[in-house]
Amino acid sequence: MFTDYLTRGVKAGLVAGIVFGLFMALAANPLVVYADEMNHAAGEGDHAHGEGGTPWEWAGSYHLEPGTYTYTFQEGPDPAMHLAVLGSAQSGQESIHDTEGTAETLYGDHDAAAAVGDGGSVQPSAETLYDLQFAESGGTTVTLEIGEAGSYVLFTEHVPSEFGAALTDESGAVVEPEATEGAGGHGGESGHGADGGHAGEAGHHDAAVSTAVNKTVSVLSGGLWGVLLGGAFFGIAFYFLEPAIPGTGATRSYVLGAAGFVTVSGAPWLVLPPAAPGARQSLPADTRLLLYGGMMVAGALVCLLSGVAYDRARGSNGPAIAAVAALVPFALLAVPVVLAPTNAVQGALPADLRAGLTGLFAFGQVLLWAALAAAHAQFAPAGDPPTDGAATGRDPTATAD
């Protein structure tokens, strides 16, 4: 019955999930946290003005409607400040990352910056760096002209709060950024701000929970993840696909485990290899999710084609030739790999640590699926016949019942 298959899959998932959770808690988490700290520490250093990083101290992403905005500055520590205003097709934190390259190019030729004094005007431009000249006393006002609605990023040489700066719309209302990013040590606006990064004096990476709680959460979340995979793959999928899965007895559990690994991890990693925590990726998060989901579908289809190829080849050529035929469909995964956009990953980790993390992620997933398959095989009903469904071509519904 279906409930028997589902129960068996969930039980296998619970066992495998706990094993995976313990692996994460005891082996993976310490290295992941260390890598995350290294990447974020390096990222903060990269944005430190005058310390070999980016030449701006602050960047803010805004969603602006067409109109005239007023940027007001009070007296501050410097007589001038460079400003770049860039449009972006992205939003929030992604828009900052999307335009950093252009900002670096503009700041690299700061001698050619266009001077703008009190009462002057600036516009979004990928070709112009502005040099704001502050009044000798009192405030300085600059207008920002926006022609069309969209996401815009302001890169400032100094942190705006040092000048009591405020951006207001035509009604006088203050316009707040959707996200900010800046170097530490300037007015408390360090790190990734508005959309949940590491702003604030205490720092994003201060321990919010104890190590014991972190390990407990890892075990529980690993168990839940295992139950989900066990119920979906080794319960529901096994119920419908068992007669078509190559092999006999416990072998079918391991074949399904291999197919699950390819679907959930292996195929997506061909386009989006595991990235270290804290590393910056060139593709927006939404794009990466679409690519990952698409490659999961591709992986599942290839695994199904592999089973069909094995079934057809085995009847006339024997298991050895059938095994070779089953490998052929996996070559189709090269097509999306070639067509997919490149996701450049930037981080400060040494090459050996990056390789170690990649190996750790891969080992963790292999461990999870191997444990799922082993537990599923172990929970097989007593007297379950080791029949090769692919060879006999039995009806799936009849077998399941």
C-alpha cells in the first residue's frame, strides 16, 4: 500500500537526516563559520577607503520615481566629496554589486570629475564622476534629476552621515535607501545595512546563540531535511517508479539514491558550484534560483531517460551493455552547462580552503543520499522479493499494491 511505502521512506529519511545533521553540527559548521568570517572581514576591508580597497566609503541603493530630488549636506570634515550616481536593473543589495565595477572605473579617473557646487545638479551617469564642492560655511544643496523610475545607486567618497546628509523628494520627505554598504569606522554605517547585512557597532558576526543551540538546530534541521527527501524520493517516487528502477532488491534503493543526488545536487552544481559562505556572486539571487531549479528538472529528466535506456538495452544486450547505455543520457547535461550564464564568485579564501569547502559540501550530500539509500534498503519488508522490475516490465500500480 502507498502508506507503507511512504512510512518506509520517512523512516529512512529520519535516520539519514540525523546522520547528516550530526555531520553538519560536528564537522561542517565550524569550517563554514570560519570561512564566512574570513569572507566578510575581507569584504569590510575591501570597502575601507584609503586602505587599498574601493575608493568610496559608502554606497546606497534607492528606488526613485521620476522627478527632482534634493541632496542636502551640512558642514563636515572635508571641503569636497566625489559622488557617482548609477542606474541598475537590479534592486537592493544586488544593485550595489551590479554597479560596483562601473563605480571603480569612474573613481579610477577622479581627476576628470565634474565639479558641482552649492545649487548645482547631478544626473545618473555611467560616464561622469561628480566632485561636490561644499560651501565654506553653512549647508550645501545639490539637486538630483531622475528621468525614469528605477533603481539607482549612489557611491560617495565619504559616509554621508559625516555631513548630516539627507536626500529628500519634491514634497520634502526624506528618501531612505533600500540597502547600504560601507567601510567600517565612519559614523557607524559599516557593512551591509538596510536589507539585513552586517551593519551596527556590534557586528553581524557576533554570536547570537550558543554553540550548543547551533548544533541542536543543525541536527533538527538535518532530520527534517532528511524526512522531506525520504518521503518525496524514497516514499512517493519509489511507490510509482519501483518497477522501472534498474537492479534487484537493495540495489534499487542505491540507484534511486544516486538519482536523487544527481537531481538535487549534482546537476545544479554543474552550473552553480557550491560557493563559500560570505562570497559574493555576480548573478542575482533570483537568477540563481531559476538556474538551480531548472537544472534540478534537467537532472530528473536525465535520470528518467537513463532508466529507460537501461531497460531497453538490457532486454537484448545484457546488463553490461545496458549499464553503458544508461550513462549516455547524462551527456545531455552538457547543453545547459554551455548555455547558462557564468556566475563569477569573489571571496577572500585561500585556494586550499575553497577546495576544502567544496569537497565538504559534496561529501555532505553524498553522505546524506548514501545514508538514505542504506536506511531505505534496511527497512525493506521481510521477504521482499529481489525482483528486477526493469527486466520484467511489471505494472507499477500492481507492484505498489
